[in-house]
Amino acid sequence: MTTNPTPQIWLYDTTLRDGTQREGLSVSIEDKLRIARRLDQLGIPFIEGGWPGANPKDVQFFWQLQEDPLKLAEIVTFCSTRRPNTTAADEPMLQAILAAGTRWVTIFGKSWDLHVTTGLKTTLEENLAMIRDTVEFFCSQGRRVIYDAEHWFDGYKHNQDYALQTLEAALKAGAEWLVLCDTNGGTLPHEVSQIVQHVVQVTGDWVSGTGYRGLGIGDWVSGTGKESTHSPIPNSQFPIPNSPFPIPQIGIHTHNDSDTAVANALAAVMAGARMVQGTINGYGERCGNANLCSLIPNLQLKLGYSCIGEHQLNQLTEVSRFVSEVVNLAPDEHAPFVGRSAFAHKGGIHVSAVERNPLTYEHIKPEQVGNRRRIVISEQSGLSNVLAKARTFGIELDKETPEARQILQRLKDLESEGYQFEAAEASFALLMYEALGGRQEFFEIKGFQVHCDLVEGKETNNALATVKVAVNGKNILEAAEGNGPVAALDAALRKALVNFYPQIGTFELTDYKVRILDGHTGTAAKTRVLAESGNGYQRWTTVGVSTNILAASYQAVVEGLEYGLLLHSQAEVAVKGIGD
């Protein structure tokens, strides 16, 4: 009995080029190198590094990768075809691409006649010559070429015959991949499917020597159409020596302006495309690019294609968060597959069902993409939520025990006052330990004062905080400055405690959010503060609520330090247990 091999989809990441065109996103050379190496570990075959010659940063990036190459991935340069009425050999910008030293080069050219005549201000025939000349030049220099057909779908719909001529020009010149780009992001999945299917058929006919019928979408429906005048490409040109790909291969590059980038890419693959271009977290210009963090699991887990190894797939969530951290953008908590809320369950009925069988409310196992199930605690919670959440902290409760009902009632009471524990799981853990009589007292707060320097006409946020705490019966009074009252409070607390708990030196306040809960009461409004803390490898969030913003902040900061100490204490106990 023979089995069909799993079809391969070649992933092409353009986070470092197309992704960096997102508004508000900027990366250093070091950032780009860190991301490239992490994508290499993830198993991405092609990583587009940028356009050397367009800016000094990209030139240095490729130089550094020449000194210390990636382990597995092919790093790819990106550039346009030569300018009109020149030659590729004399084009300075193409020399910079050669100097980057990559084996693969991605060239983009115009597919839409509107862009040729209006944007490039040249003739349709000259545009074809630009494509042929540029591809041939790089092939003559020993480079392998991916051809990105820019504005392909718009060009196809406005002038199908000419759009296909641009692909033929690239293919005849030696391009190994023809990538169809929905540059404006306005095409819908049914159009993508029909057009890609036609291109796959047509390009296959070119190579086989049978020619093709150039039919538009309307023609397919009506059954009419005209014979194309294109001549078939001689078989002697194919396959390209040493190419692992059947020639030609079709790729897809989609943008998200219609919120269909992922759907369009999936439609293209199902129609015959074998390369998918996208970015981590969907970063990109305007509304972004196709999100590889959604595409990879959909292709691999739902459609059965081979993209990356199983051991690499379960790193996907980590990679998503790593890239968002490096580019200094907050992670999308509700992102499919990799978001913090992607497998979060809040309703009591849902939680009860998931506890019995996760398939009831989860379309895949979270662990397959490196994520985890979360039981969300809120005022809508039932006992099922409390019991399930307790288990995530290693606490086994029975629904008949008074402690479980006490925790649930305390939760509902506090949330009615403005607390929000679904976003502050560390504070909920402390609440549980307190209800069970097991909340460890690392220190006791005796009081604090904050003084701020506000000088009229001058921008200054200097603050001085004084705190008094007791540790093991000993009172400590400390003061510290900060660039604001919360920073000063945090610094003073750490200063008071670090001699007793040196591990506090590894803690940091990573995020701070303030929400006014009842704005109609003006300055007397109740305030909720969420403080995110970390120790370099773990993060946790705590909450404080008060009509005094400093008191709310202080509560959140104090509980953040307390929970960090609790984690450290539990880790020490676990290590000791292993040693014993």
C-alpha cells in the first residue's frame, strides 16, 4: 500500500521588510538580526531581509549575516526591476543586491497596465523588457529569482492578457517562483481562487508546450473566451538546474485591507499556490499583511500541508510574542491561535464543558501552537471557573467545600466594586491563598507618602516616595525618587525589601494601565489600575481599585512584588523536592 506524500508549502516571511512598513513600527539592525534568527529556529525556509541599497540599515544587516549566516533559512534580498530605458547591468541599485551575497533575490515588477503607464510613465513593452532584463541579469550572476507580480489581481482583472505576459516574461528569463500579489488588499477569496487556478493551468501549459486559453472570470461563467496569441515556452528551458521545485511554481502575497488576507492566502493554496508570503502577527503597511501565525496552523493542522516541524509549530505562540516584544508593540491578546485569549473560557457552562472534553469549545489543542487554555475569572463565573482556575495554580478544591463558595462570593463582591480579575490572575491567586489561609506574608505595609514637584511653566515630573514596611518584625523606612509617583513608589518599595529578598532585583514593572470606572463623578471617580510585572521569563498582572489613584497604584504594585516573591518561593520548594 502506498501513501501520498504530504504536500509542502514553502513559507516566505517578509516581517523584516514589508512588516516594518507598518505605521509606528521601527527596528534596529540588532532587532532585525534577533528576529531573523528566531524565524530561522521556527523553520521558515525563506526570510526576506530588506532592500540593500535603499537604506544603510539593510546594507549592514546583510553584511552581518554574511559574517554569521542563518542555520537553515535562505535570507532573501528584495528589489524592483531596473528603471525604464536602462540596462540591468548598468543599474547601480542592482549592484547593491549582488553585494548582499544572497543566493535568492526577490524582484517585483508591474502587472497592472495602469501602473506601467501612470506610475512608471513608460510603455507596456518596455515594462516587459524591464522584467526580462532584470531577471536574466540576476540569473546570469548565479542568483535564483523569486518574481513578485505586484498588483497582480488588479492587473489581471483590468487587462488579463497583459498581466499574463508579465508572468511569461519573468518565467522565460529564469524566475523559479511567480508570486501573485494582492497589493491593494481588495480582492476577495472567490476571485483569488479562480484567478490562481487559471494561472496554475496557464503556466503549466506554457511549460508543456500546449499554449493556453486566456479566459477572464466572466468568460469562465459564460463559457466564452478567446485564444491567446502567446507562444509556449520551449521545454528545453525547464527544469532549471539544481532547482528543488517543479517549474513554474506559484506563490501568493496578500494584504489585509478587506480583512481577508489569511482567507485569500488559503484560497490560493487550495487553488494550487505552493509559496505563501506573510508576516508574523500580520504586521504591514496600512491594514497589514497575511498573518503567518494564523496561516501556518490553518495550513498544517486544518488542511494537512507540511510547513514546519511539529516541534517548531508548538513554538508559534512564543515567536509571536517574541517579535511583538522586539518591535515594541503590545501583543494582540485576541489574536487567533497565539493570543492570550485564544483559548480563554469565561462562561460557567463553557468551562464546565471544557473540563469534561476540550473539543466542546476548542477547535485545536492549545499546546499544538504553544498556547495554553485559560479559565477566566469574573463576576459571571460559576463554581466551575473557580475550581478550574484553582487547579492551574496547583490547588484542588471541591465544589461542596465552603472555601470554594467563599472564593466565588469574594470574587463577585470585589468585581462589583470595580476589580477585574480576568486580566489580573496574580491578584486572584493571592485572593485564593488568603481564603484558604495559605497567603504567605513576606512583608507588611505600614504606610507611604508621595511628594511631586510641579513647577508652573516647566515640564518636570520628579517625585519622591517614602515607604514604611515591616519584614520579620523589623520596621524599615526608605525613600526613593522617580520620574512619576508610581515609579517613585515602586523604587522605594524595592529599596526597602531588596536586602531581605535579593530576587526583587530581577523584578521589573513592564506595563501600567489606568481606567476610570465612573467618570460621571468627576475627580471623585473610582480608578482601576492594572500593573504587569516580570522577572525575565515570567509575567504576571495585579489589580488595585480606589478613588485615590495613588492608593490603587500602590495596591497593584505591592501585590506584584508579593506574587513575584511567591513564585520564587514555590520554585525553590520545587527544586528542593527534586534534590531530595
